[in-house]
Amino acid sequence: MMGRGRLTLRRSLPARPGALVVMEGSDLPDPIAREARRQFERSSVAVIPSLGLHPANLLVVLKPPAGDAPEALTRAWGAAGRKLVAEGVTRATAVVPENAAPDNARPLVLGLGRALYRFERYQENPSPLPKVGLVSPSPAWSRQARAAFAVLEGVLLTRDLVNTPAEDMGPAELEAAARDVARSTGMKIRVLSAARCRKMGMGALTAVGRASTREPRMIVLEHRGRPRERGFFAFAGKGIVFDTGGLDLKPPAGMLLMKKDMGGAATVLGAALALGGLKVRHNLRFYLAVAENAVAGNAIRPGDVITALDGTTIEIANTDAEGRLVLADAIALAVREGAHHVLDAATLTGAAMIALGRIRVPMMANRDDFAARLEAAADRAGERVWRLPMDPEYRDQVRSKIAVLKNVGKGREAGTIAAGVFLEHFAAGRPWAHLDISPASWSDSAGDLGPEGATGTMVPTLTSLIEAL
């Protein structure tokens, strides 16, 4: 894809490694080791020209993180990768410590691979993509690293999709990306056209997308890891390829980054690529609810009442609360088709930024055991979630006086929770969880795990969740 460096596995150190990435404690000449310790006083990564003291031209030395928690390892190796990018390195070798446990392969690969990412599709002279060989300490570590490569591919696909401007990432282009994933993983794919969705009764999805010249659609990918078993685990992703706010029009500043409003669908599609690459032995379906929230004479209006696939009537209190509408039909379709669990991901609310900022992803669930499994999956993946409450009073806030539900809660109160309890209605009692990735899916500055832009957050968590079932 567009912005990917390349990680490969090596059995041994090449004679001329170019740049060399090592952990402190490796066999280094004394002057280089002393300089690394000096730089560690202000940074966790030392960058040292070898000046002929080592076969490598440049040495990047990591200070070992405190403990071996996945998040700490991910960020440590990410910081090393960002140093390679800053130094303009295009070829490097990274030596994994001999005592590294196989479980450490995934955070290392994800940290380094994310850090090397670039999105330069529209640049006149794109930078050469970096290539890094990983010297593995053991066959077991190599096996885990190869699995991590599949997860990394999912993260980078998500980043590419979200970073692409809406002009080049509309419903048709997102469908094409889904078809590519289906071909590469061997999954089945169904694309339900706008006409088909209307005929089936998806009044929420089609209402949101009807004002755009680019028609909405529902995209479903299916992975049959246990063909003899009935039922499946469902993922649903919000795929609003651009959000004007509809007739409740956003201000210009609020519209600037609305190309990222399909981040939930991109995250689900990235997870599909990862899980398909891992050949997990579970039945999975991935529902992408794709539409553009545009402005035209036939746009939905505040005060309108629409009907979702499951027959629920919804009063439109705000046309800019459209993501939960398209997800309502996606979740209802998953339930109708036999999902035993449903998890949705969406760039759903601005209130999520007020609640938790970009550090943790707000999470909601209707079962304690499901919530605990999702929290544990995030921990293993080196990511962070925070469970929000679902008291009955929050559900009361989305009850309508003229319909079953309304699509916003009580003014500015608990906006993220109100959106979540709205979605839970459509799970019809199935174990359900919701991730509001809106703030965490986008970084407004460069960091250890890559440049400004899409982050690919939660793809590792979703992958870890299914692997642990």
C-alpha cells in the first residue's frame, strides 16, 4: 500500500548492516557504549555515528523499558523507528536481544512497523520507504513475529484508508478495498447496494446516505474458521466517508478532518485483514455501513422519523448524529443473520475527546465478562480502553416522545454514553461492546508510533480479542 516500510526476518547480522538498532547491553565498543549512556540522560534512544568503530554506519541504541509490558515495548521500539526516520535511514538491521521471549515479538514488530509508516501519496517526491531486517533470537520468536506481521498489515491498511481524502475514498473506493481484503484472505464478500438496503428495510443507513451522489451500501465480509459451527462473532464499523453534519451543518473547522469519519469501518477492515492473515479458527463477519452524510434537497431533516432494519422507529433530533444510525442497521443485520457476539467500532462522538482525550478509548459493554475480555485484549495489544457506565437513566435519555428512540441524548450531557446505549438497543440482548475511537484514531502530531494522522488504533486489540476466544 501507500505508506509502508518493510520489515523482514533475518537469521544473522549482515556484514554491512547500514544502520544498526540494538538494545543497551549489546556488545558495543566502549566509546559507543559510553556515548549511549550519556544520551540516555535526556532520551530513551541514543543515535551514534560509528566513526569506523563498528561495521554499521549508524548505531541506534535503545534504553530497555521498565518492565516488559506490551505497551512499553511497543513504544520503546517505536521510538527507535522514529529515529531511523528522522535520520533518513532507508536500510537498517535491528538485533532482537537473545533473551527476548516469543511473546515480545508482537509489540516489537508493531512498534517498529508503526513508527516507519509514512503517508506520502500526494507528495511530489515521496521519500524512499525504509527497509529493516530483524535478527531473530529463536525459531519460536520468528513464528510470533510472522503472526505480528499480519497484525501490522491490518494497522497500516487502516491508516492508509483513513488518511486518504474523501474525494479518493468514497463508498466505491472503500468497497474496492474490502474486495482486495477478501481476495487476499479468501473471505466471502457481499455488497448490498442502496436499492437492496432499501428493499430489506435499512431505513437508517439509506436515510443518512440519500443526499449524496455517491450511494450508500452495506459491505459484509465472512471468514469461516469453523465451517461446521453455526453462529459467528460480528464486527460492525461506521463508514461515513465524509460528514458535513447534514442540515445541522458543521462549522468549517469541524468539517476539515471529516475524511476520518469512516475510521470505524477502516478499523474493522484492518482487523479483517489481520485475522484473515492469521487464519483464526473462528467464524467471523465484518459489517461495514458505508454512506456519505451530505446536504441536498432530499437530506433527512431534524424531526423526521425513520425506521431501522429491526423495525425500531427513530426520531432525528440532530442530523449530525448520523454514525449511530448507519451502525444501527449494521448491528441489526448481524443479529438477524445469527451473530452470537457483536462489537462495533466508530468515530462516534466529539464528547469522547472531552471525556478521555486521545489516551484511552471509551468502551461500553452490556456484559461484564465481555468487557473484561476486551480490556484484557487491549492490555495484551499494548493499547488502552476505559469502560463507561450504562445505568438505566442513560437509556432513558434516548427515548423519544413520538418514536421508540431519538438519535441524541439530553443536550451536552454524557454524549458518548448516550450514543452507546442507543446502539446497544439494536444488539437485541446479544453480548455487545462498543468502542468510540474518535479521538484516539487520529494523532494531531508526530509521536513514537508514527507521523501525524491516522493511528490504526484498536486493530491489535480486536485481533487479540479473537485470538484469545
